[in-house]
Amino acid sequence: MKGADVVASILKQEGTEFLACYPRNPLIEACARADIKPILCRQERVGVGIADGFSRIRRGRQNGVFAAQQGPGIENAYAGVAQAYTENVPLLVIPAGYALKRHYQRPTFRAAEAFKSVTKWAALAHDVQELPELLRRAYHAMRTGPSGPVLLEIPDEVFEAEFEGELKYTPVRPYRAGPDPALVREAAKILLAAKSPLIWAGAGVIYAEASEKLAALAEMLPAPVACTNPGKSAIADTHPLSLGASTRNQPRMFTEFMKRADVVFAIGSSLSNTSFGPQLPVGKRIIHSTNNPVDVNKDIAAELALIGDSELVLDALIEEVARLQTAHVAARAAVLKEEIAAIKAAWLRDWAKHLESGETPINQYRVIKELMQAVDMSRTILTHDSGSPRKQILPFWQTTVPGSYMGWGKSTQLGYGLGIIMGAKLAAPDKLCINIMGDSAIGMTGMDIETAARYRIPILTIVFNNGVMAAERQVMSESIEKFDAIKVGGNYAKLADALNVPSLRVDRPENIAAGIRHAVETVDGGSPFLLEFVVKEGYDFT
């Protein structure tokens, strides 16, 4: 048994269903022999994205795997791994490696060394006999504690070496840690004594599959729930205590209740200050719950920390709050829900002129509203690309079930959404999987819609084409005035046709609904589809 077959056998035992990859890597053939389907992308960072999206939807119970050749292949993958690292996505990257004797000679790209700053764990295999041990460590790192991508660099000589003895490997179980009971009691007292408590929910709640318990705690306190960008859908946007989610912009309910909050309970969130995430106003009392102690008191000072898995923390808090709870909770919750609903209704009335706009070029918010009306939200997974699409979609998209929205934004690479939506579809084939991107984003990774066609991964790609890099307008005034530097152009429906992807270009608002219906019918029939809307520069604030 050669090293490549050892790795493929272990991947099979760990439930690997496909290998996102780009040649050359001996693992590809070994996986094929083990009946693990190779999915060859056109660009390595999209391949990483496919593994990323799969891991997100399977909540890390199964992990996406990406393989690349040594040197240029894994170099091209760096951006995808870096993005996954900022989003704490647990995926496995296995690059081939140069011969060990070359690892200290120039020029040699040493992946395990180069990727240490953007992985939770990275190692170089030196001997075929250590492969089971190294893979055990890799899966443990992905599945226990704070999650993130891991990398195992395997030189060709290790892939080709004969493994001696019987291969013994047991799939790795995840392990969870719970909070300090004394601190749980203290936190419960603070939350119940607060005048205006608020729950801040991050992606850790989704990974822990603790959304029902999050909602239960919110009802018991009672407290409204504000989600981070990655945490959107941790509580359904349609829940009466939901304030929605935020990037730089946010729904009015989010803004109003954040201002008045005196105690903020942040759970499943690193509370990292980022350029594209919500900011906590100063002067709040903070209770911070995370499974990564390093995040506590990093950017935001916490009065108290509950370290542990989000579900175990919520279980403990629910039990303690129930023990201490006073009467009249239901009445206070009803008043709070009515106030949230009133603010939300007024906000939507103010935005109706955009959400129902009949202008040409098309207003993006009209597309977003019609898309929500056209699809079954309970069976839809949606993501966005960075820039204006993220700002426009996130406040208004109304999630109904946990994990139905893949938010991201601690880094902001254009083109990231296409790979992760393919991974999501592979993880949840019964779902309608939609990625919305701008014309700049499709320029980065758009050729990989052909990958979706080649492997019959039926995703819906929606392109907002306004012919400009709109998000850069404010920072490029002189370049624009002198050289019109932000203009971009293209007919992306024609591009899709050339890449064997059915497509449609819509430039009139009265054709939006019919275009969406046709696109969804095609996707439900088993084919990817590209739906291009000719839109205005639009508004990207709320």
C-alpha cells in the first residue's frame, strides 16, 4: 500500500465524499481508486472554496478536502485558505510537496511553512509511516475547539513509498468543553438584572446547531438577538426577537436596540473588530462566550467570559435562568416583540421605494425582494460576494432556518462566493443554492461556473451587472475623474453560454419575476444557471 492509498483510505473512513482538486497530486488517482470522486476546479482558490462550503453546511461533522500540486498549485490556493482561516472554517488541504532534500534549497515553496499564519495546524510529512498519525492530528484540530483550516504537505516520495504493516486508523470524534458553573450563575444574574439585555450571536451557534436553544434563552430573558455577518440565521430573521444581521450597515432594529442595550451577551463570536463587521458601541457590559480563550479580551474588554461550546453554554444558562426567573416574562417578551415589529415595519416602509422600484436600470433591492418571494426560503441556501452585494443583501434577506445563509466578511476576497456555493450544493443536494455576485467578482472566478456545468452541480449564480466597481467610487475620485478608472464591462450571460451554462440577461424590472422562475426551474431540473441583471449603481447602505 503506497502512501497516497493510505491517505485515500483514511479520507474514506472519515466520510470524504469528493476531493476538490487541481492536478498534479498523486492523491487524486488514489482517491479515484477508493471511489472518492475528484472534482477538478479551474482555479485553486475556488477548489478550496468548494471544500469550505461543504464544511460549512455539514457543520464540520464532515470536512471538505482540497488537494493541489506542489509549488504553483498550492501557491494559487493561498487566498482561499486565508479566507477560510478568517472565517474559522474547518477544511483539510493536502498539497503535494517537493522532494525533502529540496526543502532547504531556493527556490522551493514550502507549503507547511508558508501556510502557518493562515491555518490552525500545518505539518510536513517526512515518512509514509507517520501519515495515519498526522491525519489523526489534522482531523482532531478541525473538530475540537476553535475550528479552522489545516494543511498537511506530503512530498511525492512519501506518497509513493510503501506503507509497512497493517493500516490502523479510527475516525476522529469531536470533543466539546463546557463553561465554569460559577461563572454561569454570575452571568445569569447579570442578564436577568439588566434593563435592556441583548444577545449577539455568531457563527459558533450555527456550528453547534444550537439555534433552538438560542431562541429559547432569548424568550426567557427576554432579549432581542442581533447576528453577526457569519452568524446570520443563528436565529431566523423571521423570529419576532430577531434584529437581523449586520456588516458595516444594518437593519434599523439592530441599530436601535444596540444603542439602548446595557448588557450584551456575545455567544459563538470572536468579537473581532474588522473593517466589514458590526461594531459594538462603547460603554456596554460584555459577557463573552466563545470556544477560543484567545478571543476573550482581544479587541473588546469582557466583564465575564464563558468558555465553551455554544450549545453547552446555552444549556447551562437556560437551566440557571429558569431557576432564577421571576414572573411576567411572557408579558415583557410580548411588549418587546411588538416594539421590534413596529420598528421593522417602519424601516421597510422607508425602503419600499427601492424594494418595489420600477426604475431602469434595475434597482438591486427590487431583485432581492422578488427573489425572496419566488423561492421556498426553507429549502434555500444563499451566499453573496463582497462589496455592494453583501451590503445590499444581508440586511433584507429573511432567513427562516439555521445555516441557510453563508455570511462572510472578516476578509473580503472578490469571487469567494462561487466556490462555497458549489460546496454547499454538494453538501445539501436537496437545497436550492444561490450565489449573488457583482460584475467585478465574476471577473475573478467566473470561469469556474464551467466546473458546475461539467460536474452537474446545479447552482444558481446571480450577477448584478452595473458596469462599475461601485464600492471603490469614494476612494478613487481623481482616478475616476481623469481616467474613468472604475468602469468594467461585459455580457456575462454570453460568457455562461460559452461555458455550457444556461443563462438569461434581464434588463427590465417587469421581467425580474419571470427570469427568476425560469432560473429556479432550470436549477431544479439539474443544471446550473446564470441569471444576469443589468442594474444601477444602487445604494449599499441602510
